[in-house]
Amino acid sequence: MRFSSDLERQLNGYGLTTAHILYRIPDFESVLQTYVWQDYDLAPDFPEMRKFLDFWQANLDGPLHSIRYSHKRLIGPNEWRQIDGEFQVH
């Protein structure tokens, strides 16, 4: 499903997901490196984050060590309303 804007995604239940990824550097596996990923995603299944992590494991050399993530739904359909009115200032 493709959405035309971030607002439309939020109205359809998407929230902001941030993943803090620790991975091992391929040539120095005792060294951990940090990567932060952020996108709109659907809790609790997180299809966008899973797609990114699948891509990582299939295409990148740095093996994943751990992932911490947070998710916040910013707005929902019940919080959105159209206002018919206008204020004019000067």
C-alpha cells in the first residue's frame, strides 16, 4: 500500500518508529558500530522495519548484534478534524 504523504500515513495508523541498531564491523567483529533508522511504521508487526532488517541481513556484511526500538503514534483519525473558518490578521 502506497501513501501520498506522511500525514496520510499517520491518519492510516502509522506511527514514528526509531530503531537503534548495533552491528559488528566485518573486519573487527569485537567492535560494535551504531546505526539509527527512523521511518513511519505500523505497530505491533512493524513491516517497514522488518523489511529494512531483512535487506540488511541479505545485503550488508556487518552482522546484527542487537536492536532497540521505540514507536509513537503521532496522530490518529479521531484526532483529526476539519475546521471551517478563518481568522484574518491585519
